[in-house]
Amino acid sequence: MPRAPDVNLMLMARRFKLAGGNIRNIIVSAAFLAADNGGQVTMAHLLHGARRELQKMGRLIQEKDMAP
């Protein structure tokens, strides 16, 4: 899946300490969102996937972590 130039994987790694399965879920969610609207994974797609995954885990979400 192509990714947009704004994707910063190092930033995602620093913000979210997650296990491999959770990371996979975020990526799959972002890929589905991208396929639905444009074909490129963006930071917005990844952050949306991260928010959903953190919610599923019952973890608190810091709004500052959701800013691109």
C-alpha cells in the first residue's frame, strides 16, 4: 500500500508503546481507510487506527498524541 509523504513512523513508534499485534491492527485499519478514500496511507489514517486500537484496549487517549 502506498504511503503519503506525511507518514512519520518514528513519531508513531515514540508516541505509542504497543505490541506487534496492536501495531498490525493499526496498519490494517489504516490500509482499509486509505483504500476507501485515495489509496495512500496518511498520518491521519494511522492516527485514526491508533485511536481505535487504544480504545479497544481500554487505554486512556491523550489528545496531544493524536495530533499529526
